[in-house]
Amino acid sequence: MDQNALARSENDFPIHGPEGFEGMRKAGELAARCLDMIAGEVKPGVATQYLDDLAYQFVQDHGATSATIGYRGYRHALCISINHVICHGIPSEKPLRDGDIANIDVTVIVDGWHGDTSRMYTVGEPKVKAQRLVDVTYESLWKGIEVVKPGATLREIGRAIQTHAEGQGFSVVRDFCGHGLGRVFHCAPNVVHYEQYKDRMGTIHRAPDVTLREGMFFTIEPMINAGKPDSKMLKDGWTAVTRDRSLSAQFEHSLGVTHDGYEVFTKSPAGLDKPPYSVA
Ligand code: MF3
Ligand code: CO
Ligand code: CO
């Protein structure tokens, strides 16, 4: 790990200059192009391990590295989280089925910089409720992104996301959050996707009142559930699912704070922002 980029406290974040922005632009674009490439391959009958193989090959072919292979013992280039899986679903030989919704998450390293992004994909014909969850999750991500500028706070990002998602009758996952990134995969700050909530013990959890500064890099990656927000970890130690087995969706971008707003590093060059993707 890059000790210089490691934050020492919640209010001590790596601040990056033009060189960092240039690095993140390249890494972010490659990650986004990987997700663009995958779009045409997501169909009923396809095994998620096949998609993982394609992503691994794509990353290799572009002289980049997968950040997730070897990360805490993880062995895949993608996380593929289907239906009630919230995040960190492990690719397998199990085929996708008509009506599934899946989040595909990739993180690449280019010249030492990390590009981390995920999108939803629909398999065949989505159910109306599933498509609505996907749409609202996409909108929630962008509600959060649009808050970003120097002087705004992480709490305001959480508020924008929570207000939108809950306003549509969905819930925000609390057990996983966005994160700082750059030369390090996961660093300060923690980017929670809520403003505040009360847990089962009655304790109130509030998003940190941390002020954004030009040159901060982080992800926003809200996970939104059709039912309750609670998650459960499967025995494999990675797969997080909704406790009530309700559907869950997620979108993720990596971004930087600019002098007057934000730069999204992981925008889709092909314009494949959310499903349905019309690809040949
Ligand atoms: N890309 C995920 C994130 O958004 C992290 C995946 S770590 C893995 O932070 F090991 F599960 F791949
Ligand atoms: Co991330
Ligand atoms: Co990710």
C-alpha cells in the first residue's frame, strides 16, 4: 500500500493534483470500457464465470491489472451480484436466467491508479418492479454525484441518495459504503449512502459531517433494496444478500472533486449508462 496516500484520520484525506486526475481518467475509462464490452454478453444461459473470463482477458489485453484478484484472497476480476445479492457475488458456472438483474463490478489498475465502477444489467426481459428498482438506484447515484463540489459534505451526498431512494419506497443498504481511492484501492473517506438511520437497538447513526475539498477522489456506490435494508453474509465470506431476500441493485462511479464540482472518471464511452442496453 502507498503509505503517502493512506489517510491518518477521518478528516485527513489524500488530496490529488493534475497528475492524479490524469491517472484516474485513464483507469476509470478502462474500467468503464470493460463494462461496455460485457453489455453485449449478458444473456440468459451465460455463466457468470464466462463474463469474468472475458473481463480478465480484456484487462490483460489492455496492459492493466485487476485490483480484485488477490485482494484479501478474492480470485476474480468481477463481482457479479444477482437479484437478492447486494454485493461481492462470486462468478460461477451457474447460468443467468431470463428476468435476472445483475450488478457487475470491476476495478482495474492502470499505471498505479484504480478505476472502480459497476452497473446493473438486465437478463432477457426484466420484471416491472425490478426495472423500477434499477432506475431508482441509477437516479440515486446521480442525485449523490450532483451534490459533489468543494464545501459540500459527505452527509449531503448521503441525504440526497436516501431521500430519493426512500421517497420511491426502497431502502438504502447501511452495511457497505463507498470509499476513497487513487493509488490505494480502499482508503478514507468512507462514503455512506444515507444521512442517518436508527438501528434495532435505537442507536442513531449519522453520516460524518466531512467537508469535500478539491482533489479528493472517492466512489459513490449506493446499494438499494426493494425490501428492508438489512444484509447477511453467506458462508463463502464474500456474498452479501438481503436478509428478507428482496431484490437489490447498485451502480458505482469513481470521481474526483474539481474546483467547482466533480469529474466522473468512469463514465461509459459507449453511453451504456443503464439497462436496457441496446447492443448488437
Ligand atoms: N469493487 C468493489 C468496491 O466497489 C470491491 C470488490 S472487492 C472484491 O469497492 F474483492 F470483492 F472484489
Ligand atoms: Co468501490
Ligand atoms: Co466496485
